[in-house]
Amino acid sequence: MGAMILRRLFVAIPVLVISSFVMFVMVSLSGNPLARFLNSNPPPDAETIRLLELEYGVHGSLLERYWAWITGVFRLDFGRSTQGLQIGQSIWNSFGTTLVLIVGAILVAAVFAVVIGVVSGVRQLSAVDTTLSALVLVALATPTFWLAILLKNGGVSVNAGLGVRLFYTVGDGAGQGFPVRLGFLILPVLVLVVNIFAAWCRYIRASVIDVMSMDFVDLARAKGLSEWRVVRKHVLRNALIPFVTVAALDFGSLVGGAVVTETVFQWRGMGDLLLNGIQNTDTNLVMAWMLIFATATIALNLLADVLYGLLDPRVRR
């Protein structure tokens, strides 16, 4: 198992380096952080511009700038923000807020996806399967931004109808007690769950149907095992093996959905930080943001490989 993890690490590190370079090039070419200085009236002199280029890391060739930036990252120095922010501290404060939202959505979506996907797969082409599949397709086709606005307005209406503030529709509730924080979490988490669990449901259903047709399942039935034991001990574990990778790869989709959801519900998380960086051409902030999530995506794929090894001993060999 240790050798397998080391092999995956040797692959993950070059992928992260290449990803960081591609990301750096794309963000560097997307805008000039000195634009607001260059467009001022009167414009700064040549010496001031040179000093600003050095300060904001836009001096020299692209490779020189990348090397200066990536070596700074290893020292936890993400460069100068055009908004005067401490980039590392801002990301640290915002990441926890977004992580609560994403982790909550993953846990809830995984439970619903496994239950509905297994039931649909076991009862293939039945009335139950048809009904669940139709609901899953509706959830899959629902736009995240539309659902977020709909649920936010619905939460306001429910609160007004009950005369009690059951759902909190603005803010993230940081620093509040658990019951109040739950009120802030319910609607944003539900927005992310609806779209992602639908995709996972379809994948698990297809995987269950595929496993159910295998010979070892027929052998288990021939031994006299009940259908529930066959599904629980033989079908479920094998059907979940490929799902682990799908869940890890969908982390990027969850991040994109979280940006939209945080905007609608006015959370001060990573989504809000990214939008501020883009609006203010804060390239160092945007690059740090993208690097954090690129690292998280690669780490989750590494975790998926480890879970693969735990679920399927053949992978370890």
C-alpha cells in the first residue's frame, strides 16, 4: 500500500507543477494589475512604473515571473494584492467557510446518491426506478443559479409564513451556535446537493446494474443468500469502487457551484474572494485561489487512489 501511494505521489507532483504553470500563464495574460495606475491622470513616470512592476511581480519575462512567484509560494508569500489584502490570511479565513459548504454537500449528496442509485439499479425498469430516474433527470437539468435564487426566495416566504426565522438567507453564520449555523447551511448545501447527487445517482445506478449481471452475484444467489445480503455484501462494495474516482473528479464542479451559491446567499467564502480578485484585476489573489483548489483537486484524486486500494486489493498489487 505504501509503494502504491509513493507511485501516485511521484505522478501528482509533476501534474501540480504543470498545472500551476498553465494557470499562471492564463491569469497573467488575462489582465494587467497595474492598469489602474497606468490609466491615472497624470500617468506615473517610467521609474514609478518600474517600481510598481517589481512590487506586483510583473517585471521580466514570463518564465522569470513564474519562477519568482512559485518560489514565493513555497515561502507562503503569494505576492502583493492590488486591494491591499494579505492574500494568505484572506484565503485562510475564506477557505474554512467554503469548506464547510462543500464538505456538507458531499456528505449529503453521497448518502442520497448511494441510496437512490442502488434502489434504482436493483429495481431496474420497475415503477420505482422510472420515478426515481425522472426525478434525478429533473435535478440534473436544474441550473444552480436558478435553484439558489428559488430556494432563497422560498426560505424568505417560509419565514414570513411561519413568523419564525427558520432559514437564514443572507450570510454564512460564522461564529454562531450550531442550531443557528444550521439555519444558514441548509439552503446553500441543498443547492449544491441537488445538482451533484443527480449525476452521482446515474453513475451508481449504471454501476449497480453492471455488477448485478456478473457471475459472482449469481453464485451468491445460488448459495441461498437473501437478495439484501447479496446487494449489501457483494454488489454495493464493487459498485462503489468506480464511484470513488467520479466523486473526486467532481470536486471542480462543486467549487464552481459553490462560487455561484455563495454569491446568491452572500457568503464571505472563496467564491466571494475570487469574484473580488477578478473585478479588481488582482492577479496574485486569483492565482493563489486557483493554486489552492488545483492542489485540493489533485490531493482528492490521490485520496481516491488510496480508497481504491482499500476497496479493491488488486489495485495494491
